[in-house]
Amino acid sequence: MRLLVVPAGRSDEQGRTEFDELIPPAPTLRLTAGHLEERRPIGARLVRGTAKAHAAGARPRRRRRGPRLGVPLALLVVLAGVWFALPHLSGLLGFAKEETGAPESMPPSACHGSSAAPGHAAGAAFDGFNNRYWAPKDTGDGAGEYLECDFDQPVRLTKMVVFSGTSARTDEFLTQARPARITAELTAKDGSTTERTIRLADRAGQQTFDVRGSQTVRVRLTLDSAFGTGKGRRVAVAEIEFFGHRS
């Protein structure tokens, strides 16, 4: 190694003294971002979204959220719907019961006919016996003659059962004329009317027909035509029954 000797306190043309050759220059220190990072204790962890450290085993405190309004509002809407539906709920339940339940016998409180043959009054067609019958006063096909029934309270009719002729027994059935077509007129409590044409088969026994009417207070059955008409023969109706539900 070569030494450059210069007088004490003197420097060469580059400004170096004699001691600069003996002492090597200090290395350059470069700091990076990693050196400036804060050192964390071993076992510490950072909570996501914050720089605050928590010791190992410590549970971070949860943020308190504001009240959720969706569930209370939904409950209020449901309760309001139930409140407004209450007045109609009983009617809906009653209608469902009527549609699914078996109809009940709806006997009229009063009945009368346009006319009646001696011994064969209108009440014979609603007395529960099918071997007694109603017949109009005049012989013939009975067109225009009628039976009319009243109910003491409104009813919801669904069915009508008819036993035509003088009896349900075949050997007695043909002794008089039998209705072939009947017009059923139903009068509701509000005065409105609906009509239904009933076409019967010429046979003994029960015949069932759909006759529907709400709030019915009166039914009129008018004869339109008949089977087996002839001299001295009258149209006979052995029994009529109504089925439905009390309104």
C-alpha cells in the first residue's frame, strides 16, 4: 500500500490530508421504507381497516351499528293488512265453509200455489212425503201454474231435489201427468231475481239440480210443459226439497 506523506495541517491539490489515506471513507447508508416501518411486538395483529394493533388473544370491539328499520316496517305493514281485513275475514271464512261443507236442508217457512186440485194443496209438495202430491186445479199441461215458497230468513241455495209425478213408486208414478220443464225464479233479499230452467226426466224417484242463489228469500217454480198429458189428467209434483246454507 502506498502512503502519501504531506506536511501536517497541509492538504494536497484535492483537499485531502495525510489522515484521509489512513482512514477509509464511511459507507453510505441507504434507508428504505421497510426500515422505517413500525416494528410490532411478536404475536400482535392488525384489525382490517385500521392500523390499531391488538394483543394476541384479545377480542376486538365490534362497531355498533345503527338500528335496522326494515323488519319493524314490514311488521307494521302486515299488522295493518290484518286490521283492514278483519271486517271481511268472517265473510270469506263463511264462504269457504259453504263451498266445502255439505249443504243442509232448507225447508220453506210458507208455500202456496197458483191453484190446487181438491185434496192436493201446495203444502203436499213440501211436507216431506213423496207419496202425496200437489196438482193444479185445471187439467192439461199446467203451463203457467206455479208453486211459490218463502224463507223466514235469507238462505244461500245450492241444490233442489224434485220428485215428479204422484209418487216415487213406479206403479203410481204414471197415473197423472209429470212436469217436463220448470222455470225456477229466485228472489234475493234486495229484490233482485235470477232464473234457471229445469229440465226433468220422465222417471220416478229423486232428481237433483244445481240451483244457486245468495240471500234468497223466495222461490217460484212455474210449470212450462209436461209429460203424459191427456183427458182428465193433471200435472203432479210429489215432493220438492231445497238445500244450501243459512246466510
